[in-house]
Amino acid sequence: MIDRETGLGFAPPHPGTILKEDVLPDLGMTVDQFAAHLGVKRAGLSELLNARKPVSQDMAIRLGKALRTGARYWLAMQMQYDLHYSIPAKSDAINVAPLRMTNGGEAA
């Protein structure tokens, strides 16, 4: 089944999970070494790796430079994760009626 919000046929992983399970082992680096290379605190990186913290713009830039992927790669991955897990839960709690444009079309 395709997710209506993300357009994906699977539950997207948290970017930290990708880093922890795929990237760090391929680099042969520890969390301490990776944090030092990125110029961030180990505790903050650990929060990201354990999917307890989202990828920030700052972290996306650091990851993009270090891994040669660009910041957009990490922000897009975080967005897909958020759309799948966070947005539906918040959306159900927000009651806003759709708007109609005066020409009869729908608002973009």
C-alpha cells in the first residue's frame, strides 16, 4: 500500500538509523570519531543515531559535506520520516476546513 503523505510503499527509516546501521560501519568509525569529524558533541550525535532527535539543518550540512551527499539528501530523508510518522498524528488533532478559491478552484 502506498502511503498517501509520502508516496512511498514502505515505512521510511529514520536518518539516524541509516547512519548507525549502514554509514558508520562502512566508514569503520566509532560514534566518538564521527562526532569529532563532524564537529558536534557525541551526545547529540548519539540522540540522532538512536532516532530520538531529527536531522537539523546544521547537521544536514555537516553530514552532506562529510559524506558528499549534500544537505538536501538528509533533510529529504528526515522529511519523509516526519511525513510518515509525525504529520498524520498531528494532522488528526488539527481541525481546519479546506478553503475554496473565489473562482471555484481549490487553494493550492
